[in-house]
Amino acid sequence: MPGTRSMENSALMRKDTKLYIAGHTGLVGSAVLRAMRNEGFSNLIVRTREQLDLTRQAEVEAFFREERPDVVILAAAKVGGVGANNRYPADFIGINLMIQTHVIDAAYRNGAERLIFLGSSCIYPRKAPQPMKEEHLLTSPLEPTNEPYAVAKIAGVTMCRSYYRQYGFDTLNLQPTNLYGPGDNFDLETSHVLPALIRKFHEAKEQRKPFVTLWGSGTPRREFLHVDDLADAVLFLLRQDSETLDRASYHRLINVGVGEDLSIADLATLIGESVGYEGEIRYDTSKPDGTPRKLLDVSRLHSLGWTATTPLREGIEATYRWYRDRSHGR
Ligand code: GFB
């Protein structure tokens, strides 16, 4: 029977737990690292891409044999917005399948006590009922613009679930909604919408441009979670015992979001206000809209007692300050 360890004896509760964060330089991994440090975890393991290439199985196996981490947070992934997903489909499926397959298998074989796998809300079908429940996974076709990425993430979820079912390896799959925050990618071609809009509005203000052009129609709806809230959820879930996770999750799958969405047009208004840009907003409908709506049902996580706390306006303002301080786009 998988998952019967008690938390009192578990490595998960100790501050000297050996905890490996895969992908610690990315948006999610860097937030998890900050949160773990703030909590006083003293035995955190990280490796840069130069030190450890997660797409190379032999390197990953050697690393796990040597380090044998107790807990693994798998936040390493090839990620990007709708434009990047569309342009680099091979990388989005290939790199992600390699990284997650190597890490999940090596973590199990080298005695990790728990692995948390970070996915994305795009694993749910394009026309999933809204808000999207964990149960909606694999119930109808995916959104074509990010199908390769979604298929890789679904394979990761299925692998984690299967290792739990067959071997009792304590895995948990988190599906965060669209994320933003410090450390995000602000490249206009490959980023997600929120950092792209911060940069576009900032540059338009600096250069006194009369209008800003956004992609698509402005009608798709998205939900945005500050990455520090996600890191807090990771910590919260790490502290739950295995039986609690069995009860609360849907076969070890759990959504992480805020439970509210808004249209891209409304997001643009909010970001324009935060940046202080007063010009016109135009839309380039030759660019893809992607999924019409992506709102997560977060009742499973709420039932455990966790809710997101960062209001969107506040989160955007803080992210804008972070962006400006790093002199991006000046
Ligand atoms: O954030 P985003 O790139 O990704 O785009 P998705 C969200 C919406 O914002 C789309 C619109 O309707 C875009 O057309 N948008 C407007 C813009 N202006 C811009 C802009 O300047 N840049 C960008 N990037 N979008 C991704 C998936 O989907 O979400 C990934 O492709 C992943 O696989 C991620 O799941 C969370 O929300 O559409």
C-alpha cells in the first residue's frame, strides 16, 4: 500500500532535509529556492545547467547516485508563451520529456522520499468545462498551439502517478495556472503575456509611443498566480502527509491557482495603469489567441486550507518594480 509513512519520522519535516531543486534559476525554481531559504532549510542542493545537463541521462544518474536527495522539486522545464510554444514544438516536447523522465526515475531509484512535479494548466483540454477540475485531464483534445508541451507534461503526470501506484514512490503533481513574478522572461518573442505587456507598456511610455500592439483579439481569459504564492503552496504541500495528499488530490494531481480570471484586454488595462502608460491599445489578430479560457478549480487545495494571497494589481506593481530595477528594456 503506497504512502503510509508518518510525517513525524519523515525527512520532509526536518530543516536539514536534503532537498534538490531542479531548475533553480527559472521563474518557479528561484521562487521555491527563496521560500526554502526563508523557511530555514539548510541542506538545499542546486546545479546550474553547465554543472548538470538534465537532458543527459548518464549525468542525471551520476548526480542522484552521488547526492541521494530526500526531496526533489522538479521545476526544470523548457517553458514559454504561446509564440514560443508555436515556434519550437520539438524543443517543448523533446527537452521536457527528457528532463522529467531522467529526474523522476533517478529520484525513485536513489531513494528520494517525495518528488513534486510542476506542470501547467495547459494539460487540460482546450474546451474543458470552466473552472477546470483535476478530473478533466484527458477528457477531450488539447489546444493545438501548446500540444507538444502539454503532452510532455501529461506524460510526466502519468509517470509520477504510475511510480506511486506501482512502487509507492511518493509523488505529487502540481498544475499551476499562468505564473508571473520576479525572475520572469521578458523577451518579447518567447515570454508569456504578463511580462510581455509590462515591457511593451514600459517601453511605449519611455519612448512616448501613441499606441501599443498586443497579440490576438484580447478576448481570451487567463488566471494569474504570483510565483511566490506558488512557492508557498509547494512548501505547504510538502508538509502534508501522504494520506492527506491521497485524500485531497485527484490521483496525486492538484491545481494551484487563485480561482479568478480576467480577459487579456482587462489585464492590459491593469498593466497600463500600473506602468503609467496612457496611449492606445491595438490588437494584432494575425497572432494566436491560444486557449479561449483557462481558469482552474482550486477547491481541492482550498479544502486543505491553502489559498493564494497576492492581489493581482499588487503583484503586477511589484513585478514592474523588479523589471525596472534590473534596467530591462531601458
Ligand atoms: O501568456 P501566453 O503567451 O500563453 O498568452 P497562453 C496568453 C494570451 O495573451 C494569448 C495574448 O491570448 C495571447 O495572444 N497576448 C497578447 C500576448 N499580447 C501578447 C504578447 O505580447 N505576448 C504574449 N506572449 N501573449 C501558454 C502555453 O499559453 O501558457 C504554455 O503556451 C503554458 O504552454 C503557459 O501553459 C502557462 O496562456 O496562451
